[in-house]
Amino acid sequence: MDAVEFPLSGRVRAARRWLVATSVVGGVVVAATAASVVADAVGWMPVPRAVQAVLVLVALFVLPVVWAGVHAVWALRGRAELFAAAGDHPRRRPTDRQLVGHLRDEHPLTPLWWTVAVLGGLGTLCLGFALPFALADGALLAGAFLGAGLVVSLAALGLAVPGIRRAERQGAADRKRRAELWSLPSAVERRLTTPLLGTGDGAHLGA
């Protein structure tokens, strides 16, 4: 079965541009965060603690979820269009690049849910540990913020766990559909088993 570049719509190309832009912005924010921490630590430039806190929170908790979400949108749109276009390309299959980008063994929402689960778990541990100390010191405002963050972290965990299970079921159905449509070389099959997050036999970061 010969590989051919399946035509994808402008919606998929636009999602790809958003993914690239998100990656660039994320790199800039991470670099700015590291630079602010180093500059303040060595005394090159005083950086307000509030600014550092915002940068660290954005780099650690916001950017991973945003990037995984934008990637999921791009991969889902491409996956749907590749499956829909299969009938127009008999005895042809998508290129390796399209397969790896949109038709991995894992469902595109799986990395997003794992990211939310890991960050929700970290938030729950950190905020749950800090909240009693804030309340014991009488810092009611800080305690209120910590408590609100703890509720959000617990809610994220509550959404992520069933989301992971749903995505795994959908991913299994998509793998079966892909196998019915296209026979792939073993080298390509191995590339498709590599998860977007983590390494090894399908394990994700935090698994």
C-alpha cells in the first residue's frame, strides 16, 4: 500500500499554526521564568516576588494544559479528516508524518487528560500541605486562595480520571479502524505506539 499526502482542510492547518504559536510562546515564557529566577538569585536584577510567582505558576500549570489542549484539537481534526478521506484514496495510506501526527495508538485527548491529572495531583498535594499552615498563622486571605486552588485541583482530578478511561476506549476503537483501513510497515507501527508524553510501553508522565 503506497503512501500519499492526504488533503487536509484549512481548519487542520490553522490548528497546526496555533500549535506552533503556542510552542513558541511557551518557550519564551519558560525562558523568561528561568531568567527571572536566576537574575534574582544572583543579584543581577531584583524581580518582584509576585511577578516570579505568576511566571512560575503559568509555566508549570497553565502552559502544559494549553499546549496539550491545542495539540489535541489539531490531532483530532486531522484524525477525523484522514478517516473520512480514506474512501477517496483506495489502496493508498496517509504519509508517515500524517500517521504519526494524527493517528497514534493513543487517542489525542489522552495526553491532555494525563497532563490535567498530573498537575491536579501535584496541586492537591502542595495546596493540601500548605493550607493548614496558612490557617494556623491566621492568614485568612492566603488560606482562601489556597482553599480555592485545592478545590480546583480536586475537581481537575475528578474530571481527568474518567476522561483518561474514555480516551483509552476511543483510542482502541480508532486503532481497530486504522488497522482495517491501512496495512502499515512494522517500523511505522512502532512509531505509532510511542506516546506523546512519557516513554516506554505506552506509559505517560506520572503513570
